[in-house]
Amino acid sequence: MIWVVNTNSNMCHIYDYQKNPAQLILLKELNHPENRLKKSDFLTSDKPGHYQSDPSHAGGSFSQRTDPKEVAIDDFAREIARELNHGRTTNAYESLVLITPPHMNGLLLQHLDKHVKERVAHTIQKDLQHLTDKELLALLKTNTKFSG
């Protein structure tokens, strides 16, 4: 069984790729619509926090170390990785095709278990969430070794 994972930073579709007849069957859809928000829309303060160490000395301000939007996208990549690991441990698939933009691909690969990484047969580093299932199937038939 082959799973096709088509994801970007806010949506993930996991398909079962059937060879005969060639078709994609949607198994799971994961959504994080909040990842579409602009950085300024995240619930964070618009001013850094302030502190004063000693009444006779000047205070300072804290700066945010991580971008809240990046943290949310990283959390989504972690969620997808958990789903793929669960599929591996339950023998739900033998190999994977990952379709994801380069940045999300990097995040996802950081969180994938080494055994899941071994099952990645093909990677397409593009955001193809806009494609219909039929268009995605046509792309897979021409760009992977799984054409059938």
C-alpha cells in the first residue's frame, strides 16, 4: 500500500494510492487554518515585556525569541509526523510519496521517525494543495515510479 501525503503549512491530505484502477482515496484530512493568519494576527503582545533589575539601574525589555506563526507551523509538521508514524506502526502503508513545499518539507523531515523516513519513496517539493484529486493523480503518474 502506498500513501500520498499532500501538505502545506495549513492543510494536509493523506491518500491511499491505488494502482488498478489508478485512483487516490482520501484517508485523512488535517487542517490548521490558523496557520494562514498573518504574523500580526497571532495572539501576542505588540510590545516587548519590560523588567527592572534594580531601582538604581536601568531596566530592559524582553524580545520574543520565536515567531508564533513558525511555532504553529512546526506543531502542524509534528502532528503530521505523528500520523505517519502511527500509520507505519500499524502497517497501513509500505511506502510514502511526500508532496510539500520546501520549508514544510524540512520541518516535516525533522520530526519523522527514522523508520518512516526509510519508507519515503518519492518527494515532490511544491505546494500542490490547489490540485484536484484527478490532477494530483495525473501528476503522480508522470512524476513517480508508481505509474500504473
